[in-house]
Amino acid sequence: MNRSTRAALRLLAAAAFLLTVATGLGPSTATAGPAAAAWLTLGPYPSRPTAVRPFVQSFARNPQARPQRALPKPQRPPEMPAGIDGCDHGYRMPDRPGLCVPWRFPPGVRARCGWLRGHGYFDPPPGGTVPHLLVRGRDRHHLDLDHDGEACEKADRPAR
């Protein structure tokens, strides 16, 4: 047998094997030998597709159930107790929106404006102006002694 005939026979054997596997009429292990029994474990393919059962979520088991009514849309945001986030929202710094005056200052702090200065509340940004602490609403900490709406300014420092 020449080389081209052997290649053609190998190609024909591979095609026959693929055809038998695809149709489910593959050789039995008795005729294929013990070596083929280890890797020829394919079962026959079904002649028609099997029915797939749909997966039903547990909440959909009773389709006759009436849907629940939607909750009414809130007319205003929910009210939170004052100081729940640790900030006193009666004071605001428009130049530094991330900073807030604490609802409670640490124990022993008497000069609250001094404490705020010491913690960088009034440090000017590079090339900027000194930030202002504005009072809106109630001045709980008494930081605006001249009642002009701006806290911890020179006019608010107590006289000595």
C-alpha cells in the first residue's frame, strides 16, 4: 500500500467513527476490543429532543394571587434625628462641603472656634481665601456671638 492510500484509509476510518458516534450506532465494546472500551463510553443520542421542564421561581407558584398595592410615593424625605451622622447641620462651609461641625465636641473643649481652627477648618487652600463658617438656623454651639450669620470670625472672639 502506498502512502496516499494509507492516508485515504485513515481519513475514511475517522469519518466512519464520527458518523457512528453521531448516529448513536457506535461499535459495541465486544467488537472494539478492551482498549476501545475505556474511551468508547458514549451512550446513544436520543432520536428526538427531550422536553425541558421550566424552572419556576418559588414566588410564582401561585399565579392566581392578586398583586400587592404599590406603596404611596413619599411626599417629603424621611426625618432623621438631629446629629445622627455626627454633624451639626446648623453650620455649613460652602468652600468645604466635606467638613462639618461636630454635633458634640470632645470633652473638655471650651474654645470651640479654637478647636475648629486647630483641626484645619479655617486653613486657606493653596491660592484661595479663608473659608467661612455660615450659621443657618439655630446656633447651638454659640459660635456666632455677633449674630451676623458667620461664625468664628474676629468679631466673634470674646473680649479679654
